[in-house]
Amino acid sequence: MRRKLMLLLTCLLIGIGLVNAQTSKVTGVVTSEEDGLPVVGASIMVKGTTIGTVTDLDGKFTLPNVPSSAETLLISFVGMKQQEVAVKPHVVVVLHPDSEILDEVVVTGYGNFKKASFTGAASTVNTGNLENVPVISVEEKLSGSVPGVSLSSSSSNPGAVSSIRIRGMGSINAGNDPLYVIDGTPVTSGNVSEFTYSDAGTNILATLNTNDIESITVIKDAAAASLYGSRAANGVIVITTKSGSQGKTKVNFRSDWGFSNMAINYRPQLSGDERRELLWTGLKNYGLYGQGASEAEAAAFADSNIDSFAAKPANGWTDWKDELFKTGGHQNYQVSVSGGGQNTQFYSSLSYTKQDGIIQNQGLERFTGNANLTHTFKRLTVQVTSQFSKMIQKKTNEGTSYDGAVANYAFFQSPSSTPYNEDGSLNNGCGMFGVNPLYEFQHSSDRATIIKAFNTVKATYNIWDNLNLSEKISYDYMTNTNDVLWDRYSNNGGPGGVMQRIISKNEQLNTQTQLTYNKAFGEHNIDALLGFETEDNKYAYNYLSGQDYPGDLYEFTNAGSTSADSNIQSYRLTSFLGRVNYDFGGKYYLSASYRTDGSSRLARDNRWGSFWSVSGAWRFTHENFMESTKEVLTDGKLRLSYGVNGTQPSVYYGYMNLYKYGQKYNGISGMGIIGIANPDLKWEKNKTFNVGLDLTFLNRFALTFDYYQRKTSDLIYDLPVSQVGGYYDSSYGYYMPVNVGALKNSGVEVTIQTTNFQTDDFSWTTSLNIGHNTNELVTLNGEQNEIVSGPLIHRIGEAYYSYYLYEYAGVDPQTGKELFYKNDGTADARQTTTNVSEANKTIVGKHDAKVEGGLTNNLKWKWFDLGFTFTYSLGGDAFDYATWQHSDGGTYLYNGAVPAYYTLEDMWTGPGDTSAKLPVFQYGNNSQSMSSRWLMSTDYLRLKNLTFGVRMPQSWSNKIGMSNARIYFSGSNLLTWKSKGLTVDPEMPVSGVCTFETPALRTFTFGIELTF
């Protein structure tokens, strides 16, 4: 018995040894290549077995029983490329982002979809690559990143408004700006400035900290946009802010500092010596050709008069560019905390930003706070977000204001005018109009203080299976205190001073009730949504003005006379909506949506509008007959969509007769008519068709092609009315809104994305986008075929922004005068004349570019990263509307600045000169003709942004208690190549009609980023 027992024990020990010899323990850590942080919840599987585990909060894992026969581990995580690594006692794995383009997530505000299953046209910008770009506005983040999106601006004043057009313009009077949606809620956007002395305006979206943005999706067709109904005709920009995720709590600190100057040599001017020589020549030519004097007599006449216009000051010529423009500085600080467990996730941030403009009294200071909390309790999920900001914006008068910096540099002042007295103090008058802008800067101000809060609460309850009911309440609040002071020493305010203040408040309450259901039945997948929404908006302001101050305390109680005004406006929008998405086997996709909106901006009979869309897609590479192409054509999808969305009137009460008390006539207070009713006013309708093709080759190269056509009918046109009837309040305008016009936009968009290299140490991706849009005015106001507005003509069958000018034909060799083509519609149409009254205006160009887009590259090698974006535009035109300087020797040129365009070597020198590029420059020539001579090509290529960063190796940062440490340099508008004749910035007003806009900034930034 003892021998049997010993034999049994021996066999048992041998068996245990054999088992131990067949298994082993493997440990490891998984991090992300993007930020070097641990990947929490990554799946670790032993290939060919069911043995596996997941990483913990530190990205670590342990497999205690890996068979000795196992050779490979499979490591995977959502959004990352799966990796295979050899089995060894300890492994270190760095996961890379999944570069398959069709797996990109499209956020629509009414659900998130993989691009592979999305049937519409949308572009997503992951702002991770743009976080370091030194811009304040959300719009700047999109520049060059999305095809079909055009960005324009009238000022680079920090916090200024930018105009975004998605696939052209779709309205004349009801607005062309897209709808902005933040975390699923439409928000207030656009210009909230209460005064119009500055072209800059105040961009309410500048209150948003762009570093809190996770992604931006631009919705361009009706497939998803129609769910937003009456506000989506011009596209939708969906902004998703950062939120917490399950994992270790992370503390991130980032800060940057930098400086700014002009991005281009804006409207270059002749120097003092150059200007004096030119004006002397003009005086001489006046003697020769205007008075018939001899060469000697004409020269003597010029010598005796030149000091009246171009005398050299005792201290030398004045460089007004140096006097008026400076190097601006900026600084930014932000700290954020994020993390969470299985049931609760959180993200919170605080930031401070300060930016000074390149002109005195221009700047912005901003404080922001953001909190996002999500908690799940059994079947209930509650999400609370809160965004708060305080922004102080300082502006200056712009455009053609007598004290505007740009107009004084480029027009009102000359190198002969001096801003300082002999004792070095500022004089209070110089230049063409006797206004010293440097003096005015010290005696005037325009300051807006904005406080904004955006808060949401959303509760989602899982009723059964995948059936969820959610309720969301959002409150968007903004107050703006705008103070404009012209003290009693200023040109605008003298002799008693003027103080103006508008205190405005805008409140928007939005509620959303949604019932959603998604379910898979074998190869059938369905996703449905029903919703009910309300939006209540209320705007109110109080205006105060004080004048005749006895001293320098400019408050209204001290004013000798005061006035006041107030106003309250409100509107309400009520909506019902639904959407169904269906796909079969990941190959066939169908989608339909419907929304009906009721708006208080329309009369009851026209209050409700219906908006809908249908779309479908075929993922043809999943068909069996395409199996043989899989190695080359990795993925392919054909998309088709059609739908109707709309635009409601921009005014709240256009359908009503409006009366106003407080009007005075002959000293007696009474009531006046200020608005004319149009009870038939209705929605603008935008019908959009889109066909698209998505192709991916070798899982590295992706091509997206879209053709679209959007037709807008029932355009709201402000029809002028006679003032005889007593409609005299110009704040409402002498017009009645009517639905009469129609516009059409059609075009193509192409996006090419490539993964050029992808290894453990080096990656390089490229994205090129190309957009072409054709705009056509189909009908105008029902009575006219064209309307001329300055250099523009709005003519049926032509682009809305077409230039209607005399066609310049060069210089007459005998007289040196301008030549113009007659364009009289006869056989002599191409004959020329020096008499502009014998010529006819014709369409000579349009502002819309033939092609525009961007090129982006992102490279990473070990600890270094480099990213840059070029933007470009080809085939468009702009018009120099500074017509005062188009006279070839007129009064304004002799009393102010002279553009560098007037070069002596290019000018006509006398009868028989056939090589002259410019007409004769002659004193007293005050003729101005709006001709194609002043048309400028808008062709340009710009290095829009560039970022270079160096990240501390992970092993180094771990030793000092950090998971990430990075320093970087970033710049915007660093280089610009443009057509020779383009003297203004390429990012110009949306019409292309240019006067004296503050040019774009070239910005240099140095920053640091730390994560603990």
C-alpha cells in the first residue's frame, strides 16, 4: 500500500510539472501613439485561443496562463489599428490610430454614424491636429480643411466676425450663414455688436474656447441637414466638445505666447521721395498738356508748386505704416481635468486668453470655464454641460472713418503730414481732413463686455431593449454692454464729448424630446428617431446717450443732455421631426427624414413649413462580384440624396404692420408707421441634390467625389416702397419683404486622403481638397432683370456678385488717356474710345473663384511632429473700390497717400508712346471711371497654418510623474503668394468689393503642453 501511495504522489508531481512546463506568464503595457497615454480597456488575446484579458487604468495587463505553444498576441482597441506581437515575458505595445477613412465618425447632432454607413455629404475635422493653431474663432479652424467651404472677413480685429459660405450663397436678404450646433443644440451665432462704427463686429462664437472642441462636422447636403428644417438651407456646422472617458484621471496644462503682424504688404504706398517725384511730374504734365507751356516753363511751374503738396518735414518723411500699426501680442493659458469610472465620466477646463491687435485700441481678453459630467444609474443616463465665458473686446473705427487707421495709412495721410508737434506731443489735426488718428486713439474707445453662459441637462432612459427616451433642456444666455466714447477733445465728440451705451440681452431656451430605437435583425439593421422641439428666443436692449460734458467724467449723470431708447423682440419655433435609417448586410443603405417647423416670424396661414430628405448608398465593394478587387479597391460606396430645407425671415415681424410711439412731429410726440405688413410672407425653400462616390485603395488612399445642385426659391427680397406714405423709420428700412427671387448653385468637390507612410516610428498623411461652385441668379424681384449696385450687378443668368464696369483697353498712344472698349452691341463693339461716355458697361468678371481648397500634411517621427495646411483660390476677381485714388492726378492723390501702383517707369511719357502701361499722370485730372482697370485677380496660395512639436520620450516623462510633455511652435498665415495686382488680403469681404479693411494677421506662437 505504501508503494502504491508513493507511486501515485510521484505521478501527480510529474503531471503538475508537465502542466507548468506548458504555460507561462506574460505581462505588458499598451499606450497610444497619438499622446503617449495608457490605453485603458484594450483587448489582449492569445491568437488561436480564447485566452485573453483587458488593460487596466494604467494600460497594463497580465496573462498568467499563456500556452507554451502560443506565438502571437492580438492587441486591439476601438479607433486603433489592431497589432500582432510576439509572445515574450514582457511586451510594450504602442497602438496607432486607424487610418481607414470609411471608419471616420460623422456627428450630425441627431446621432453619430460611421462614414461607411452615412448616406449624405459631410466632412469631419478632428481638431487634435489644429489645437495649436493660434486662432480665436471656430471658423478659422475650418480654413482649408473642408471642400466647398469659403471663409471671408472684413477685419482682423481680435474677435471679429468671419463669413462662412457652404456651397455658395443661398439667400439675398434672409442670411447666408450656416446653422451652428454645439453638442446637439442649435446656438446663437453671428455678429452681436450693437454699434457699427467698426467693420469688425463682435463674433459671439469667439466666446468659445476652441481648445475645448473635440471635432467639427460640416453637413452640406439635405440628407442630415433637413432634420434641422428651416435653419439648415446654408448648411450646418456641428461642434462636439470634449467629454470625459473611463480611465485614469488626467490633468492637462497648456500655455502659449506669441506675436502678430500684417500677413501681407497691404496696399503698398509710395515713399516720400517717390511721391514727391510723381507729383512733380504731374505738375509738369499739367503745364505741358494742360496749359500748353514749354518744357522749361512746365518744369518751373512744378518747382514752384511742389512744396504745396509734397514738402519734406524738418524731421524727415513720416512713415504712417510704422506710426499706425504695431506688433500685436497674445497669450493663452488652459488647465483641464478629465477621467472617470464605469458609471461616471467628467471633463472640466478653465482658460484665459489675451490678444492685442496690430492697431492701437484693438484687442480681446477672454475667460472661459467648461464642465461636462455624465453619470449612468441603471437604465438612466444623465449628462450635464455648462459653459461660461466673459469676453472683453476693444475695437476701433474702420473703413473710411476719418480716424480709421487703415484709411489714414492708405488714403488720408501723406509722408508730408506730421502727427507730432515740435515738442514731441501729438497734434490734434493733420492730413487731408485735419484728423490725427494717433491723437484720436487717445480720446476715443469702443469696448464690448460680453458674458455668455450655455447650459444643458439631458436625461436618457432605456425603456426596453434598445428603445430610449431622452429629454434635453438647453439655456443659451448672453449679455453685452457696449460702450462707445468720443471725449470732448476728439474730432467725433468735440466740443462737449459723446458717450453711448447699449446694454443688450439675448436668451434662448431650447427643449428636445427624442424617442430612439435601433436594432439588428440578422443582416437587417434599423435606426429610428422621433422628436419634438421648441425654441424660444428673446432679445432686449437699452440705449443711452450723453453729450455736452463739463469735465472728463463721462457718465450719463454728468451729461448736459441725454437721450434713451429701448426695444424688446422675441420669436418662437416649434418642431416635429422623424428619421429612419436602414441597412442590409452592410451593403445597402436607405435613409429618410421629415421635419415640420412652425415659426412665429410668419403669419398663421404660412407659419408651418415641411422639410424632408431621402438618401441611399450602395457599398458595392461588399458584393461577391467585387471580391477579386479587394486587394486593390479596399472599399467603395456610391451615395445619392435629395431633400428640401429652408430659411425663415431674418426679421421677426415682417408679416405685421408695425407702429412706434415716441415719434415727434413739429415738437409734438406721437406715433409713426415703421413697418409694412406682408401677410403672405413665407419660407425660403432650398432643394438640394447630391451624388457622391467614396473609394479607398490599398487601405491607404481614399478619394471622395461629390456633385451637387441646390436651388433656392421664394427668396425673400426687400422690395423698396415709397416714403410718401410716412414710412420713415430708417432702422427698419423703406421696404417690404416679399418672396420673389430664386438662386441656383452647382458644383463639384473632391477630397483625396493618403497614408503615405505608416511605421512604428514614422507616419505621414496627406489630405487635398478641391471645390468648384457656380452661382446663378435665376429670378430677381419679378419686375426687373437686373439691379446695379456700385460696381456690382445682380442680373438674371449671371453670378450674383458680378462686376459691371467699363472695359479698360489700355493707354491712348497720342494723348496718354485711358482707352475703353465701346461695347455698344454693334460691329464697332471692340472699337476703343477715350471718352467714357461713349462706352458701355459690361460684365467683366465675378468674385466667385473657379477652384478653391486646401492641402494638409501631418508627419510624425519618434518624438517630433509637423503639420501644415496650405489654402488656395484660383479664378476669382475683386474690385478696388477706393475710387478716390483712381484719378491719375486728382485732388485726393495730391493731398493724401499715393498707391505704389503709380510707378513713373510704367507711365505714358508723351505722344507716340506705345509701350505705356499706365495713363498720363497729370495734376487736376479728377476724372474717375469704374473700369476693369481696377479689377484684381484673387489668385493666391497661403501657408495657412504650421505646427512643429517635440514630445518628451515616454520613459523620460514617466520618471518625473508626467504622461506627456511637449513643446511646440505654431504659426498662421506665415507665407502668402498672390497675384501681382492684388493689393489687399485674399481673405476679403464676401462680395469682393474692397476699400480699407484691416488685413489678416501673421501670427507666431510658442507653447508648452503637460499632462499628469
